[in-house]
Amino acid sequence: MPVAMASSISRSLRLRSIYGSLTAQCRLNKPSFYSLSGNSRPFTADFPPAFAAINFRFLCTTATGSSINQSNSNAHVTGTSASRSSEGNSGNNNDGKGSGGSLGKPVRGGPVSWMSFFLLLCTGAGLVYYYDREKKRHIEGINSASNAVRQGPSVGKPAIGGPFNLIDHNGKAVTDKDFLGKWNLIYFGFTRCPDICPDELQKLAAAIDKIKEKSGLEVLPVFISVDPERDTVEQVSEYVKEFHPKLIGLTGSPDEIKKAARAYRVYYMKTEEEGSDYLVDHSIVMYLMDPNMQFVKFFGKNVDADSLADGVIQEIKQQKLVKA
């Protein structure tokens, strides 16, 4: 009996020592059975020592396996990361090689190179030269065509001029036939004109004298009033004497003045009426008529006395050449 009790006690002591050693080993390996869940209290065993020892061994084995598996998984992740990083490094190395290699290659230029810019300049210069040349050719063609038409025989004349029945500044009734056989410069205006008519009549008188001096041609200046209500024979007579001794002034009835103005395509109209005082808006044109009282050319306000004289001389010579 005492021998059996001693053997049982020694067996119990061995189990306790194994239990203590297992507990110490599990603590060293940091087993997780104390914190199986965040809200659970520490594990207490009320089982027999043998079952507790087996239970602790199982738990320690599980915890150790989990730690080993976790460490293996970490190692796998670390290896994967290392492999990726090595691949990245190799890629970077390749990129470095590529970039380093590209440094030795010629860099491709932009979309506009010096050669394309030079070609663009050459093309633009060629277009400008072509445009200027064609423009000059066009102008020369127009001038040559106008000269050819001017030098050739006249095909037709504008419907300017016609018969009229008026009264001159001496009170004599005259018609267009009284002016046949002479070159005539005819101007339409009125004696109360403030500035335009005096300027044009002075230009006309100066041109008549210049024509005589330069070519010896006789040209008769004629003034026709477009204000028959106020331009009487006496008024016209006093007016024409202020400009040139050869200037002939004509007036007449409103109907006859209207007929003559219509024949010469002259526009006139009363403006700014204030009682009996008014102005007359009219065309500012001089008409060169040949000895047959046929229209030759008109001259506007933009020509001066010298240009008017030269233009009349040229037209008269041209008409003589055509008739010859």
C-alpha cells in the first residue's frame, strides 16, 4: 500500500512537472489561449491534470503552428514584395538603360523644323511675287486696252447734249446752233452760289487762257444758269463779266432751263429755303463739246486749271486725229 501510494505521488509529481514545463514553454511562445476573444476572461481549467496537459499541448501546438504559418505567410509576402521590388528595380534598371541609351540617340525635332519654316517662307515670297506680277500685268492690260480704245475710232457717244432755246447775257435769244463751229466748255451753275460756282468759273477762265497759250486753240466758255427765277439777263450779265471777257452767260424760262439741264444730264434742286433766299444744289461738271455740239468729255471738280487745260488740248488733238 505505501509503495502504491508513493508511486502514485511520484506519478502526480511528474505530471505536475510536465504541466509546469509545458506552461513555461507556452508562455515563452506567447500562446494566445489567454486572449481567444477580446471579451473572454482568462482560461481556468477544472479538468484532471492529464487532460489539462493534453489540452495545453494541443493549444501550444496550435499556437505554435499558427505562428509558424503566420511567419511563413509573412515570409511569402516578404518574398513576393522582394520579387516585385526586384522586378521594379530591374525595370528601373531597364528604364535607366533605355533612357541612358536614348541620350546617345538624336532627339526628334518639333512639328515645325527649320527646313519646313524655310520652305514656308519661300512659298510665301513666291506667292507675293506672283501676285505683284499679275497685278502689274492686269494694270498694263487695262492701260493698253484703254489706249487702244482711245486711239481707235469711236463706236458711240453718250447721250449728252441736245437742242436748247435760251437768252444770252446781252438779251439775245440763242439756240445750240449758234455755237456750231466752235469748241465749247459748258458749265451749269447760278449767280448766287456762295463758293463752288465762283471757284469753278475762275478755273474755267484760267484754263481757257492756258489752252490758248499752249496750243493756240480757241475754246468758248459758256455758263448756263439753273436758277431762272432770280438769274435775270442783267444779273447774268454782271456776273459773267467778273470772270472772263469771252464767257457767255445763258438764262431763260424755267421750262427751257429744265429742258437744257435734262439734255446735259445735269441735276439741280432748291435747298434751304428761307423766304425768298435759297440755294440750288446742282452737278459740278464741265462738258467739252466739239464744233458740231457733240459731247466729247466731261471734267469734274477734282481737276485743277492746268489739268483741265491739258485734258482739253489732248481731247481736241485726239478728235482731230480720229477725223483725219
